[in-house]
Amino acid sequence: MFSNYLIGLREGLEASLVVCILIAYLVKTDRKDALKPIWAGIGVAIALAFGFGCVLEFGSQELTFQAQEALGGSLSILAVGLVTWMVFWMRRTARHLKSELHGRLDAALAMGTGALVATAFLAVGREGLETALFVWASVHAASDGTPRPLLGVALGLLTAVLLGWLFYRGALRINLAKFFTWTSGMLVVVAAGVLAYGFHDLQEADFLPGLTDKAFDISGTIPPDSWYGTLLKGVFNFQPDPTTLQVGVWLLYLIPTLTLFLAPTRPPAKAPVRDAA
């Protein structure tokens, strides 16, 4: 449940901050007349993300078991790829996100209502689709027959909306750079578990070999139905009897990705100063 809460919080807060930046800029520049198109674009983006999630969930139920596993594994790998790209993109552009959104909004204001709707839709829609895909893949991986994974996502999204509103009202001030660094690092750990589970799905679909080749089996020590087994599965997508391929994929993704993410960024090079002649 915690991993799904983290996904909802991390992805939802990013979208909430985008909305706050757009709304605050229009209010401060006395362009409240443009708020309705912005909210319309945000509403369409949210509806599209929700619809996409419903298509993934209910559409997959009509497939055979093998097709479901193949679809789940493929989408899990795609979701991890998108989230990994998003984590590094946010790390690189977070400092300039506000000015970039302001620039797009100024251009949209000059073009009219349709451009405002499109700007808000594109700004929030990308986050929404990525969130829907990753949430579906994570819930699919952590599913234990209870609504807890979805409840965790819902609580994370509600927390993100509340934090976004508090940011907008000026009632909450935290170091966003540190916040996104810590949550993104934890998200990489969650993504590693989703990726390993995705490869396991492909093994169950007979797309990849090695389903019976277990790296280890500690089901007797950590029973999957125990409270601590459920906790480990919910937080890290832990499986007590993973295949050798799962463990290899988990290590090959987690170690280099975390190393690159935590590596210090280089400051931009300064232009050399020429001596006056």
C-alpha cells in the first residue's frame, strides 16, 4: 500500500504544482478571465487519464490468461521506462519549470481560448497518462486480492491535491528539490520491483524462459500471506521465490539507475573571461 501511496503522492504532486503555477500566474497578472479555459483543459486531461486507466483495467479482463500476462508484463516495462525518464527529466528541468510554463502561458494568452485549453491539457495530460499507466502496472504487481493498493493510490493523490492547495495559499513551504530527490529515489526502488514483476509476467505468458528457475525460495521464512510478507510485497513488490531472471533484471535496473540519479550534477561551465587588450 505504501508504494502505491508514494506513486499517487509523487505523480499527483507534480501535476498539482503545474496547476498551481498556471493558476497563480493568471491571478497575479490579472487575467482571471482565462481561468475557465485552463480549468477546462485540466478537466479534460483528468478525464482522459481516468478513462485510460479504465481501458487498461477492464479491457485486459476480456483477454485470456496468457494474453493478460503478456499485456501486463509489456505495459509494466513501458511504465517503468516512462517513469524513469520522468524522474531524470524532473531532476534536470525542475529549476526552470516555472519559467517554462509561464512562457507557454504567455504564448497561449496571445493566441486565444483554444490555445489556453490546449496548454493546460498538455501540461497536465502527460502527467496523468504516465500516472495512470504506472499506477495500473504497480497495482497489478502488488495486487493481493484487496482494495488496499487502489486505496493507497487514492490517498496519495488526495494528499498531493491538499499539498498543492497549501502551496498555492502560501500556507506551506518545503524544500521541493529535496522532496523530489527523496521521493524520486524511492520511486526508482518501486519501479525496480514493477520491472521485475513485469518480466515475471512475460515468463508466465511463455514469452520468456526460466519460469521454474528460482534464484531462491524463502517462502518458509517469509510466507507471502503473513503480515510482514504482505508489507514487503506492498512496499517493494517483494517475492519470496523470484526467478533468476527477475533478480537479475532488478539488480541491472536498480544499481545503475540509482547511481546515475544520485550522482552530483555538474554546474554549467562558465565562459572564459578575456583580458582587455
